[in-house]
Amino acid sequence: MWRNLILTLSILMSFSANAQLRQYVATLENSSWKVSESSPVECKLEHNIPGYGTALFTSHSGKDMNMLFTLDMWLKPDAVTNAKLVSMAPQWRPGLNSREITKLTYQREFDGEVPKKAAWAMLNELSQGMVPTFYYADWYDPTSKVAVGISSVNFNGKYKEFRSCLANLLPFSFDDIAFTVLNYKDGGTELTHFSTQQLKRVQQYLAYDKDIELVLVDAYTDSYGGHSVNQRVSDKRARSVKDILVASGIDQTRITTNGHGEKRHVAGNTLAADRQINRRVVIKITKSNS
């Protein structure tokens, strides 16, 4: 207990001695949390800090559970700034222990970010009624110190909703589907079993991501058959994939298809396994914010 008390006092003394401490934290009356994004590809939990900016927890779909905290400041740092993140007890709960969560460096003109482990620690502290607080020297006036608190008032209800969103995130990310190669059985437009599963993943993701800007669909064949026949087959394969993606909710004007026939082989054509590699559709996807 004494160790935590000394930590708390040393932080407050170091930031108040010979300096003015400016504090930003929501009051009991205006502390609000909201789940601003809830989908299988992204979850966002936001908290407004009056006079300062927004606290934002974000997690995206993917193989591993990820978490990022962003301190979205109205006024970005004008210089590289060192900061300390401490879990503090709120004023109405005296006697609770405080602890340091991590040390940070704010980059010039960037929002403050807290990596995965520390972000999860912040969520845990908030769920226990603590106030994660950032301490740093003002980049415009080093003699002026700043404390930015993340209020836990009204947190737990929205945190439960946020956790429900996290549980429903897809087990793959945009990077996992942004470049997808589909292969076909010999002749026709029937995909291999593995490629059928790959296409379903693309469908699932595109059904939810609102930032998809362009989808390029390029189809190819092996060299068996005549040139004109192979061209028609590749065109048909490209159109069939486009139809599936349109059915997933993607605006057809954002999908571009090209049939290349037997051009641009990536393997030989003597062996059956190589010909299957050449019978392919390549899906390339771009996002508006990438």
C-alpha cells in the first residue's frame, strides 16, 4: 500500500512542483461511453474527454485478438513528448491503490497510441472503477503539465456490449483476403473445394467492410483447348465471381473484371497439377483508407 501511495504522490508532486497542472477528465454528469462501430470486421468503444478529444478502443477481425487504444487529441503534439500512463483511483474512491501501466512517447503531429497489452490493462482497470490517466509536459509550454483521465463512470454497460462485438469478429482480416487466388477443376467454372472456402471468406468480409473501394477480378485458363474457347471460359469465370460478390452487397460499379484466356501462365501445362495452378481467378481488393 505504501509503495502505491508513494507512486501516486511522486507523480502528482513531479507534475505540480513549480508548474501548473491542467486536468482533463469527464465529470460524473457528462461521462459517456458508446460503441460507435459493431460489426464482424471492426469494434469501436469511444469516450469523450471534454475540452481535449476522444478516447478510442479499437479491435479488428483477424486470427489473433488485437486491441489498440488511441488518444485522439483535438490539438496534436507539436514535438516528441514522453508520457506516463497510470491507473488512478477516482476522487470519490479514496484509499484505492494506484499503479503505473506503461510509459509512452507521443510522436509529433500524431495521436497518442497505446499497444495491445497496455490497452487491455486499461480496459481491466476501467472495469474495476479506476481512472487510467496520462501525464505529460505540454509540448507548447514545458512548465505547464497535463493530466488526461479516462473516466470509468457509465463504462461497464457499454464494455459488455463491446465485448459481445469482440466475440463475433471474423477469424480473418482484410490482409488475409485482399489478395486471393481461386483455382478451378478441369474445364468449366467449378472451383476446387479449397477455393470454394476461400471465396466464402471473401464474401463474408466484403459483406461487412464499408471501406471497400475497388475489387479487381482477373481470370485465366490453362493452354488446353483453342484460344477463343479459353478466352470465353476466362470471361465466364470472371463474371461468375463478380456475380457472387455483387450478391454479397458490393456495388457492381466497384468491381472490374478481366478475362485473359491462356495468357500469363504461372506454371507449366504438361502436368495436371500445373494446369490447375494456371486455371485461376485472382481477386485484388483495395480500401479507401489504405
